[in-house]
Amino acid sequence: MSYPDIPDINPIIEIDRNEVIDLLLASIGLEELSLAHMINAEAEKIQRALGTLQIPGTDGGIPEDYFESLIDDLSGLLAVNRSVNKTMKFLVHKEFLLLIKLEDVIDFVENDDNGGNGDNGGNGGACCTNTIGFWRRVGNILPSYLPIFLGTPGGLFTEQVLTPERAAEIAATTGGLYDQLRAQLIAAKLNIVRCGAMEQLPEEVIAAIDAADTFLASNNTVTPAQAPVVSPLVETLDSFNNGNFEGFPHCE
């Protein structure tokens, strides 16, 4: 039995290595452009709800140049805010995946230029994880792994980690439960960026990272009442960093 065929279509595409790299970078750029349009759409959603969205073709000099407000009560505004917040969370995660994709392309170029001798931490090229003990050493953190957010972007207490020195310092500070959460979270994110494996992560780990980021965005300490919520997150991230999840063994 032969394979199905579409007449007059030639499926053979011949592109060289440099063209593949250009296409990958172009795809990242196009995805970033799409995200920018989505962010703008969410901004216009808020403007439309508040009645501050200008009608196209007007100069904005009079009230009639703006669309009429769709919301006239607090509950409606809160509903719009929840909708925008939900979309923005998705966009933040998508940005993180694009960062991983970009780093993979860079690693591909660098490793190929160096004879293909690059690695991602051990186990014969398989993706593996390291504990905070490994990541507290500055020499193990490449600048290309950064920046990393501890907390959702825009959060009151969110930190954007920009240097290997700062990342290592956070991984080494494990006094209280709050510091333990930050240390395990940055170690988990460093493992993920190095592996480039966000899409293959266990759902339990993804949920723990999301919950940790949400907590750190609005808290700079852990109260006794919050401890029962934070402790399981620390345990899950610590377990991931120790290689206890299938497909992500500990680096040998």
C-alpha cells in the first residue's frame, strides 16, 4: 500500500543549518509579536470597560470621541480584572517558554560551534536536576540562564534575578521557610532553564512553581497561618531538585 499523495505538491524542503537557525529565531520573534498584540488587547479591554477607549478616527478632544463605558458597578470591574489577570498569567508562562526556546537555539549554536561538546548537567546528555547545594556555587550558573523571576512579574515583592552571584546567594540562604521556598524555587527554575524542558514537567511541579510565584509576589515572610500552605510547596520543589520525578533524575 502506498502513502497518500497530494498532486502537484512537493513536500521536499531543502534548507541549510543557518536557515534553520534564522527560522527558529523568526518564529520566536513572531510569537513575541503575537503576545504584544494580546497584551494590547487586554489593555483595550480595560479601557473599553472604563469608557476610556478612543474611537478610531477621532482626536480625543471631546467625551464623544470615546466608547461608552460598559461597566457601571464594582462587581463588573472586578470581573473584567479577573479576566485580564487570567490572560496575563498565561502570557507570563508563554514568555518563560519562549525564553527557554531562545536559550535552546543559543545553546545549539554555541555547542555546534564548539564541536558539539556542550552538556546540560550530566547523565550522558539526559536532562537531570541538581539541588540547591549545586546552585549555590556561582560557577555553575551561566549568565544565559538568567533573568529568573521569583514571584509573578509586577508583584509587590517579586524579584528579578539578573546575575549568577545573586542567584547563588538566594540558593544558599535557607534559614526560615520563606528563604527555603525562594532557594528551592530558583534551583528548580535553573534546572528547568538548563534542561529546556518546561513542556515536559510533571503537573505537580508546574502547580508548585505557579503557587510559589503567586505567594512570593505578595509576601515577604511566611506567617504561622501560611506555613501549612508553603511547606508542601517547598517539599515538592525539593523533591524535584533531588531527582525524584520520573524523567528528571538527579545529575550524577
